[in-house]
Amino acid sequence: MTKIIVDIPGEKPYDVRVESGIVSQLGETLRSFTATNHAMIITDSAVEGLYGQSVKKVLEEQGFETVLVAVPHGESAKSLEVAGEIWDAMAAIRLNRDSIIVALGGGVVGDLAGFTGSTFMRGLPIVQVPTTLLSMVDSSVGGKTAINLDAGKNLVGTFCQPRYVCADIDLLNTLPEREWICGCGEIAKSAVIDSREFFEWLNGNAKLLYERNAHVVKEAVVKCIAFKARVVVEDKAETKGVRECLNYGHTLAHAIEAAAGYGVYSHGACVAQGMRFAARLGANLVGTPLAFIAAQDELLDALALDNIEFRADPEELLRLMMSDKKVRSDSLRFVLPHDFGEWSVETVSPEIVLEHLQAWQDSLA
Ligand code: NAD
Ligand code: MG
């Protein structure tokens, strides 16, 4: 079993375990750190049918009285309305501060369960059981929780580290192709930002990862979690300019998602496009080598993260970028790669961004 300990200053350290089949030991693991008899599993309507009852059973076998709450699947569940229903359900069964919340699902469930769990009675312990590749390599670790408002995604949330993360890669067997490739986008991002070593490993194993070779999948998950843990340990609240590296590729990604409509392209596919874009911006502004751009393009191609053929007005994309919640004082900030494992956050003028958006659009046949 592979175990990564996330030890953030000022927080209780927690384990992330990565292995095939470990969800069957979830009850015992929770028993090892809690004396409570109450658990609530929060999941979504799709994951419930696949894993809801079996996870409920492993908790019940260890004496946890377990209630399962399923929200509709998809991004729309990260709403104040659904959060309100969960808080009501928590109150109805009299969860108290010792009760455990188990988030069983992708990033949507993780964010929603994290948000409702970290606010109900000022915070219950939360256990993340990620079931998508994206949530395994990214959202289940690091303690950001959120719901969406009409005004924007993730506008209301908390920082609340989980008590334990159970990454059972067998749960990914049922994941649809699109969600698989989506997760590969965040893996590619982590590799490029982390180090040349991680990039080269991923480059050599891209085909096997795409084909879901169990050994390679596990190693990719472990490498991404170790990378994210290192970043979060240094900068848990995104105030030290370190955690921002996780936003590599995301400035354009968010604009594409908003312009095309959420869900038209997967998040990871948009991040990959954003990585291609940021690398070219880097060549213009910070001397990113052309060999880096070519190698990154090749990696993304190998992971089926194709160039997105989305036609949009560059001015409109720029406007969407400027309205992103992370934009400070009307200047656009981009994570720009200098090389593998080397990056900086740069303020880029709207004129230069517009030129590059135009170049991307012109490159579409
Ligand atoms: P998701 O949770 O919507 O899951 C995608 C789809 O896959 C859903 O329809 C779900 O029902 C289905 N699914 C999940 N597991 C499955 C399985 N094992 N088999 C079959 N189907 C399965 O999407 P996601 O990509 O996992 O997460 C996206 C969300 O994560 C966004 O809301 C984003 O804001 C959030 N996020 C949060 C953080 C963070 O640090 N908190 C980081 C990245 C993303
Ligand atoms: Mg992302």
C-alpha cells in the first residue's frame, strides 16, 4: 500500500492511501481514528448506483450507523439549494461534531460534501473517497471546498483539510472515456509544473496511462498527489504565490468553458488547451524554449488531449478572462512555464493576450 502523509503546518496531518481495492477497508481505517458511530456518505446519483451500497456496507460492518445522501450528478449540484438540503439532512439525523462525512464521488461531490461538512456545526471530519481520475489526482487533496453562485464558479467555500483520503484506483474502472481524458489533463499539468523527471516519466508512459494500465495509473496518481501535497504544504491558502502553479493552463481553460458553455469540453481538455496557450505566451515573454512547447504538445496529443477546435471571438475570450475571480486589478496573470519544473506567475497585458488568442484562432483550419 502506498501512503502519502500530508502534513500542513497548523493542520492535523492526514494520510492519502493509494491502492487497488482499499475501499473495502474503509470501515477499519475510519475506526482507527474515530470512536463515533455515525457516518453520512454524500455521493451523486451516478456513483450511488455503482458504489453506494458497497461502501455503506463496509462502514456498517464496523458499527457505523450510516446514512447515504445522493445528489444529482453534475456540476449543478454544487448549489446553495443542494447544500441546504444536505444541511437539513444532517440536522434531521442529528449528526454531531464527531460524526464522519464520507465524500464518495468526483470533484463535485468532494467540493459539496467538503463545504457542507466543514460548515455544519462549524465543521465535521471529512473523508474523501474520490471516484474520478480528476478528483483522485487533484481535488480530493488540499482542502479547498466550494459551491457555485450564479455570479461564478466556486465563489463560496472554505479551506478545510480532509481527515483521510482513500484513493482506490479500482473505482476508476467504470469511469467513462471523456472523464478519463479529463483527468489526464490535470495529470499532464502536474507533471509539467512539477519536474522534468515527472514529465519524462509521463511522456514514456502516456500510452499506458491512456489505456488505463493499472500499474501506471497508480503511479500517476501517487506522483500527482505527492506533487499537490508538496504545493499545499508550502502554501495551503494560496497566499504565498506557490499554490498558484496549480492554475497552469487554467486562465484560458476557464474562458473556453464559459464561452462554449460548461461541459461542452471537459475541464481537462480545456486545461490542456490552456497549457498549449500559456507555453506559447511563455515563448514570447519569458523565453520558454520551442523544444518545451513541442514536447508538451506531443505529450498532450499522446493523452488524447487534442487541440480544441473551438472558434470564438478573441475579444470575448479576453473579456471572460478579465472577469475571472482570480483576476486582480484589471491585469491578467498567467502561470508561464520556463521549462519543465520551472515556472513563474506573470502579469500580461490584455493586448498581448489578445494577439495570442488571435493567433490560436487563426491556427484553426
Ligand atoms: P464530477 O464530480 O462531476 O464527475 C464527473 C462525472 O463522472 C459525474 O457525472 C459523475 O457522476 C461521474 N462519475 C464519478 N465517478 C464515477 C465512476 N467511478 N464511474 C462512473 N462515473 C463516475 O467531475 P470531476 O471532474 O470529478 O470534478 C469536477 C469538480 O471538481 C468541479 O466542480 C471543480 O470545480 C472541482 N474541483 C475542485 C478542486 C479542489 O481543489 N477542491 C480541484 C479541481 C476541481
Ligand atoms: Mg483544474
